[in-house]
Amino acid sequence: DMRHGFLRVAAATPHIRLADCRYNADQLIKFIEIAEEKEVKLLVFPELCVTGYTCGDLFFQETLLKGAKEQVKRVADYTSNKEVVVVAGFPFEYNGKIYNTAAVMQGGKILGLVPKMNIPNFGEFYELRYFAPGQKKVTMVDFMGEEVYFGSNLLFECTDLPDFVLGVEICEDLWVPLSPGTYHCLNGATILANLSASNELVGKARFRRELVKSQSARLICGYVYSDAGEGESTSDLVFSGHNLIAENGALLSETEPFYGNMTACEIDLGLIKSERRMKNTFGGQTGDYIRVPFRFSEGDFELKNYKLIRKIGQHPFVPDNDEELNRRCEDIIQIQSMGLKSRLAHIGTKCAVIGVSGGLDSTLALLVTSRAFEMLGLDKKGILAVTMPCFGTSDRTYDNAVALIRNIGATLLNIPITDAVLRHFKDIGQDANNYDITYENSQARERTQVLMDLANKYNGIVIGTGDMSELILGWATYNGDHMSMYGVNSSVPKTLVRALVNWVAKTTDNKEMAAVLTDILNTPVSPELLPPTEDNEYQKTEDLVGPYELHDFFMFYVLRYGFSPDKIYRLANEAFAEKYGKEEILKWLKVFYRRFFAQQYKRSCLPDGPKVGTIAVSPRGDLRMPSDAKAALWLDELNRLSPD
């Protein structure tokens, strides 16, 4: 619902008849009915759609200009008692000149008229023959007996939903170096409507799509692009009705050129607000703007809960698209390996020490270390891969670790730590049958001691294997697996670690290696610190701390956009409806916030490691958070939610 900042918008292409204003207005009205039914709050039509874009010298006819005005008034009247904001194009005569204009209508009124600023007159375009370039400065004009605003520097602001601020640009305005939309957004517009009549040429759809995406990315806004289609003259040009909706660089929906006529989706105003809030280089007002307020309804406006059209993906760190995923995996492993390569070269060492458990994280770290050694032309025998079995080590993980090390060509050191840990228990008076946190953490710290001392002995560095999901939850033993000399996985979340290992398994030429990696992927995630039960069951991390795919989802929206717990809960329910119950999601979300706040002290002293994505938890760069901050506000909000 709009309480979470979701605003449903649509771009529609009516099938028009040239110069038949009444017929065209009928088509607009039909779409307004559909939009209102679908709870669309912003509906954008193409440039000059009331008359048609390709009317040519008919634009000089008094009858056409008058007919267009009358029908715009009729459409505006039709919006009374409706919530939807409608934007439609028509030719408007003022002071002896004709302007290519957008009428913004809502609640039975014309809120304002926005003229096109950049009038193309090249190639197939001949607009200067008819239209004068618009003015930025806003004046009051008479429109059929009503005083209305006219000018480019107009923003339309919703008092029921203050984050919804609309700016308008028309076709060519988008294609010029300094678009009106740029000024609109710097002055507070969160959504831009573009009324367009962009003819179809070979390859143009792709270019148009990229342009709309990049405009929404640079201006951190929602972008609704409506394109002319059937009914326009095909004497020389063809129009395909290519409608697009984008948000901050992402394409949310589009109609297939030549086929669709309306596309709708929600724009997340909260995401736009959050992104702008974080980027200190965005902003700086640039001129005199008039903000025209409007309300969705005269009475109390009701926020409805609607099922989102936009798809909320379950794995924000892992693209759905295979091609994109492959590209991203290649990039990430390259970034990790380059980071380690530079560190090794700087120190001048030919040795890396790494604890290999047969789990996902140490597998990825070993693959990265192997690649870094290849880049430096170093002998992989210099990778000391250490297995340190103890009370909870399973044969499966141990065998996988050994097979992986052999395949990579690293030096295998097997150092069982059971005796050392039992001796340590004796020293500190720990009962070896008491499976408490001391029992677990002593093993993690013993392993770290072995690795650190081997690094001293062989003049190497310890490669950290822990991932970002563990760091965000504090699922690491302080000064145990928490510590290293370079943490290659420190900004890779668990869902992505899995995707990266899977990618290597699929792309390697080494069949044996692929088989080992596949088995590692199929092994349940476990710290392996407790002995197996009588039924030979091993500890499972996700039973204790919650599913990593949920925590990665929470982490993304908490750190990337600073969304409220209430909104993240809503998004998680949308994304995981088929997989987890609402109560379960709420339970793990509470665990996430508790741990996220309580465990910052572990992140405050992290070793160096490379940032690979938009989110990282390094205390030196990305997460400047006090270790003693309280989670009360966030948990209070969660405690008020009920999973019904």
C-alpha cells in the first residue's frame, strides 16, 4: 500500500484517429476507467494524443485547436471524484503561438499546463513549423474561462502522499543534454512523466530503454514514459507505443513495441527518498518553481493495501537472469582475487595460510586465493590449506576439504586440534561434557591460533573466510574465525557465496573439482562445533540463527535503503509468500535486528577486505555504527506488528 511508499503508475497508448479530438478523448476516458479500477494513481498518455502527433499543417486550423481544448476540458471534468492524476498532450495556443503542451488533470481540475521546451527540427522532425519552445517561467493563462498555471517550472505535489511530487517533460526534452527533468528533480520531483511520440527505427527501442533507465538513475527518480502508437499517420513514420516505467536505473515494466497499449507498476517512493538522502551530491535547487498541491480525495484519504504488481525478488544479491548472474560472478571473484593479489604483492610473500573446513565460505576463499596465486605466477604449493578436525567434524566435510585442496594443488596440512582443546579445557576448568559457548568458541579460537602461528612460521598471511551474512549477525567467534590478515569474503553475503561456488562448479573444466564443489553446495551449513547426536545429526546453523536467504534479504533492505522494519516485513511477505509463514518471517526479522545491533562490536575491528557490491560492513568505510546503539525503536515497531 502507499503507506510503504508504493505508488501505482501507468503509461497508456490509446489507438487514436488523426484530428478526431472527440474520439480520442473517448479513448482516454476508457483508459482512465481502467486505471481507476486498477487503483492506478498516475496515468500518462502520449504527446499530442488529443489530436494526434502527425496532424501536420492541420495544427494551424482554428477548429482543431478549439476542438482539442474542449476535449481536454471534457477529460479533466471526467476526473472529478477520481483519485488518478492524468497527464495528456495537446496543442495549446497562447499569445499568438502554439505550444506542444501537457495538461495535468486530477479531481475534475486542470492543475497545470506544461509546454515542451526542446522542439526538434531535424531529420524526420518538423515541429518548429508549428510549435514555439516553451518557457520555464510560470504564468497564469486563461483556459476556457479558468485561470491555470502554464510553464515548465511546475511541480505537482500530493498532500495525501508528500513523497509524490510530479514533474513533466515531453519527448525531445529527454534526449537533450540538459533536460527539464534534471531541473525538476533537483527541485524535488520524485517522479517524471514523459509524453512522447518517438517513432520506431531499427535499434531505437533498445536505445530508448537505456536512455529512460539512465535518466531515472542519474536523477534518482521514477520515470513514466508514454509513447504514441496506432492511429498516427504512417505516411513517413511508424509509431509503436513503446511504454516504459523505470526507477533509479531499473526497468520495472514495459510494453512490447507494437503490441501492448498499457503498462502499470508500482514505483517505490521510499526507495527514491532513501537513495537521495544518502547521496550528498544530489540536490541544490536551481530556479523558481511553483508547487501545485492536489489531494487524492476530498474526504479522509484511505490507504489501501494492494497486491504489488512489481516483483520482489527473494535474493537481492543474486540476479535472476543467468547472463547477468554469470557476469556478476566473474566480476566478484575477479575483485576478490585482485584485492588479495595486491595485498600479497605489497607484502612480498609467497605464502597464504587458510583454514579449509569443507564448507562454502572456506571453499570460496580457497578458490579466490588460488586465482590470486595464478595472477602473481606463484607456486600454489605456497597455499597452506589447513584442516583442523575436532569434536564436530563430519567425514563428508573433511573428505570434501581434502579433495578440494588436492584439486587446486595447494599444500595440505592436517592438524587435529582435539588434544589441544581438551588440554585447554583442563587449564581453564571447562567440563568437556558441557556443550556451552565456551566449548564451541575454544575450538574456533584454537583454529585461529594454529593458522596465525603457521603464518608466522612460514612468513605468510592468514586469509579470512567468514562472509558478510555472518558478520551482520555476529555469527563469528570474537578473535576466532572473526580474525585474519585479509578477509576475502567480508562483503560477500551467504546467498552470493553459494551462487559463486555454484558458478565455479558449472564453468570449471575439471570434472572432479565440479563434483566436489557440487557436494559442498549440497551440504547443510554448519559450524561443526558440537559432536553429532546419536542419530548422527550435525549442528545446522539455519536451525539456530534462521535461514540465510531471509537474513540476506533483511540485510539488503536495512543497509541499502534504511527501510522501516514494518516495510521490510511487508516486502519479505511478498517475496517469500510460498516459502515461509508470516509468523516465521516476523520471528527471524526480530532475531536479525537484535543481533544486528548487539554484534556491532565485532564489526568495529574487522580486518581489511575488498568491497564487492553496494553494501559492505567495513568500519573504515561503509558502516559507521556505534557498538552500543540500542535496538529498542526498531523492535518496538516489530512488536506492534501482528502476522495475521
